Amino acid sequence: MGSEGGKWLSLPFLIAFIAATLYLLQTLISPRLMLGHEVVKIKRKPDLPLRFGSDGTFKILQVADMHYAKGKMTRCRDVLPSEFEYCSDLNTTRFIRRMIEVEKPDFLVFTGDNIFGPSTADAAESLLGAFGPAIESRLPWAAILGNHDQESTMTREELMSFISLMDYSVSQINPPGIATENIDGYGNYNLQVHGAFGSDLANTSVLDLFFLDSGDRATLNGIRGYGWIKESQLHWLRSIYEVFQV
């Protein structure tokens, strides 16, 4: 009887505990996952650190100049008249998916002009479309900007901030610990690739990847052209090099 009475006695406490837990989830945690009426999505992170495989390889798939805009609404340029009606940004999406499937890379790198600002009404939406295949693959990926990315609804800083928060992205706005005003551009960072699991180099970087913002447009001596790597960025590179020499 005592044992059965104890079971019945614990049941109300169990119900009360569940009710209290649900209340806390509803009143304390849920509001933190809401922004207005939109649910705030928590970023999915890739397996880190980046590392070589047991076969000693680390394959990078580089993608440049996607010039993504409005998906199926954006027609291709420089194609035959017979192809124009059927060619859009989605052709780029299918191509990248196919490359990921065939090449089976360990890491994806997007090296600028990811979106085409003049044809983009919503930079965030276009970025989601452009990087969609990378996110779907669940592979780690990184990106930097070209000269067209910021020609829409986001500044270069806003673009890199958004990209750094996307699923499976390992992109960074700028090097940690360096104030924005002390380095030119946005998207300057380095990533380390460790040795294979079980090897003597498993906890050591054997490959460093450096990403730099080469800017967009610039005027020099009255001549309008493209940007370039600035001295502040080279100073940061030298500081990293000095650390490697220790």
C-alpha cells in the first residue's frame, strides 16, 4: 500500500512539473525566439574545425561571379535567343548542386559577385538563393564580396554580417579582436584546416586560408576603376605571418 500510495502521490508532482516546464518555455524562452511575429532561426553550424581526410586530401570547390538576382525571374545573359526563355538564375543553382554532387568537396568558397545588385530588389533574399545549394549540402562554406554585391539593399558590412549568420557558413565580418576602423573592407579573415583525425597533426593547422576584401569601385587620380587590397589589410597579414614564425 505504501509503495502504491507513493506512486499516486508522485503523479500530481509530475503533472505540476510538466505544467511548470511548459509555462517557462512559453513565457521565458519562446519570446526570445521571436522578432515581432517572425520566429528567429538559430544558425546551424558545420562540424569544425575544418580538417583533411584520412586519405590526406582536402577538396575545395570555388564558385565565383554567380551574379544571382531574382531566381527564375532573372534571365541569363549572353545566351542564344532560343535559350533565353528557359535560362535563369536557377540554371546556376542546378549547376552548383551538380558540381557538389560530382566533386564531393570538403569545403565551398564563394569569391565575390555572389549577387548582382542592380538586378536585385532584396539582397537578403538573393543571398539565400545564391547560397542555397551550399546550405542544402550541409558542408562548411565561406564567402567574400565582389564589386556588385553591395549595389542593392545592403552595405558591405551588412552583407558580410548576414552571410556570417547563414547556416553552415564559417565566414567572418573581419578578424576577431581588430576594430573595424583599423582595417579596410569587410570579409577579411583566415580559416585553419587541421590534419586528419588520428594523425599527429589532428590538433594542428596544416593549411591556412586567407580571405580579403578587394573592395568595389574606387577613383584614383580622377580615374574611376576597381578597388584593391589596402595597406591596413597587408598589415594584418604580416601580423599573422609573424605569429607563424614564432
